[in-house]
Amino acid sequence: MYVPFHQLPDSARVWIYQSAQPFTPDRQAELAAVLEDFTSGWESHGIPLHASFQIRFGHFIVLAVDEDYKDASGCSIDKSVHFLQELQNRLGLNLFDRSRQAFLAEDQVQFVEVKSLKQEVQAGKITPESLTFNNSVATVGQLRDGWLLPAKESWLARYFRQVPQV
């Protein structure tokens, strides 16, 4: 059962899918329609889930389930993954590419190849204060408070410890 995202509790579980290719306004409208259909019918062992979604920054799809109402089972999670795989194939997207890290700079989402992160830090293109997206957040509360954070507070912190101090 679809629930407006703002009505979900902080404890609701989230899954984040990113696309390096930006969603145009038309694509966002199309995604919103199919995601609302999916979340309206998403179930766990025949019981409707209180589910929602958001499209954020024109690059991210956030799925959410209020597990205080009903837990998302392994099968229901698999169903969401298959749905998103079908969606990406139908729309020519790549929602499962984990080889790029997203950053927010001057209100624009930018992507850096993970294999290039160390060099970007050493070159000063990524600083400890560079805002990055932590797509491993697990709840709505974490999404709000810890999804977008300075690189020094993310898994990227290890790269700053390696940068020689001048």
C-alpha cells in the first residue's frame, strides 16, 4: 500500500539506487508513475507493505518500507530488485552501477569513478568537506541525517588519512 514518503517514520527501511545519467523531468514523471504503482501493490507474503518512494536530486530512487507495520521479507526485497532491474532495462538506465561515487557540488550531482577517488583526493579535487552521498543508509532517519555528508565523515575518510600534510 502506497504511503506518502513524509508520513513514514524515521525507522522505516530504505534502499537507494543511483543513476549517473540524470532523470529528465519527463523521465521523473514516468518513474514516479511506475514507482507508485509498484509500491501500491508491494506485498510481503500476501500482506501489503506500507511502502513509498522518492526521486531525489534527479539521480536517485529511494524505496522505503515501514517495517513497524510489516517487515519486508527476503522475497519482497527480491521482488523490488527484480522490478528495478526490469525498469532499468526498459528505460535504458543503470541503477546498479556501484563503480561511481556521487558528490554534490554547486547544487549539481557529480560522479567519480571509485577507482579514481584516491587520485582525486591527492589532486585536491575531492576535499574532506566535499559533500558525498552515503547510499548505505538504512532508514528514513538516516537518510535525512546522514545521507549527504562531508567526505571526511564517510567511508572516504581513509583517503584523507593517506594524503601527505604540507
